[in-house]
Amino acid sequence: MSEGQVADGVRLRYSGAMTPQLSPGCADALLFDLGRVVLDLDFGRVLTVWAGHAGCAPSDLVERFVLDDDYHRHECGALDEAGFFDSLRRRLGVPLSDAQLLQGWNAVFVGEMAGIEPQLARAARQVPLYALSNTNPAHAAHFTTTYRSVLRHFRKVFLSSQIGHRKPSAAAYQHVIAATGIAPSRLVFFDDLLENVQAAQSHGLIAIQVKDSTDVARTLDLLGL
């Protein structure tokens, strides 16, 4: 789940990012974040499900859910699902079962971002596509089956809970660079969060901040893809 989805229960504001120079032939591969770039997310749906089970209002849970150390450890594979749900129960202060927490947890996924699938298909005909996502095993198990059709365009999906590193850490980008063998200066990265875009740029990647799928389409045009 993207951290941009949980300020005041919904979404953080976007800030500007440095716009790189793009031209046809400057990319050997494309790297995509998943949340809010390929898959649409709505954290309000999570709170609605949990509140329904708990018999309270979603607003009662907003301030209790924070991206704490257990959340980050879970996304890096250092805390299992049972441990995370135990932590989440304590944080929320509601006696929900693991099944109820999981139901709400996976409700964050709305569907594919509008217009993204044909853009991925278009780009994949010319260059390899990869994905790099901060996520946890429960979400990964859900989206890899539910959205198999759109994810088929990626040659490899790098998940933080599998590689042990989250964006914007340097290790996350370095893992992808080493695994793909692609020079960072030839890798174009798409992410919705400014901090991830800036971190990627600091490690030599060409990085684009995405507000909606038109940003992806515009970049593909500039790349001649």
C-alpha cells in the first residue's frame, strides 16, 4: 500500500518533482510502482470494512492507524502476517479477527488505474517492463491473482516483502539495478510519491512522478514507445 493513501484517511497532496529530459531511445527498460500507478487504491475502503465489523464509524479508526515500525517491518518481510495483525488490533483498539482484518486490508484495491493496461501493452512490445512495489504478503497474494491480466506485462515484479527493502531506501533501487543488469541512466521509473521519485533520481534513474495515467502516456510519447 502506498503511504500516499493514508493521510487524513485518504491521500497526500502531490508536490512537484524535477522533470527529466526524455527523448526517443533513451530507455532500455521501464520500472513501475504498482499502487496509484498501475493499481488504484482507496484506504477509505479499508476503514469502512473494519468499522463495519467493529460497530463504529470509520472516522473513529483514522487516527489510530499509523505507518509504524511494525507496518514497515511487515513490508520488509521481517514481521509475519499474524504478528502484524496482532499489532494492528492493539493499535486500532478493536477486537477484530484475523479474517476480518484481512478482508478490510485487501479492500484497499479498487481496480486498475484508468487507461494503464493498453499503455503497458504498448510499451512492453518495445522494451522490458518491471515493477517495484512496497507491499506485504497478504496484499501481494491478493493482487497477483486478482489483477493477473494487467500484471502479465511485467517481466519481473520486485516486492519489498520479498527483497527485504522498501522504497525510498537506496537498497531497493540497487536490488533492481543488480537484478536486471540495466544501467540506472537507462531505466525510467514511474511512482506517485515524490520521495520515491527523488530517491530514484539521486541513484541515477530517470524518474517520473505520476498523478494519473496521462503522465505515463505522455512519457511513453516522449520516449518514442
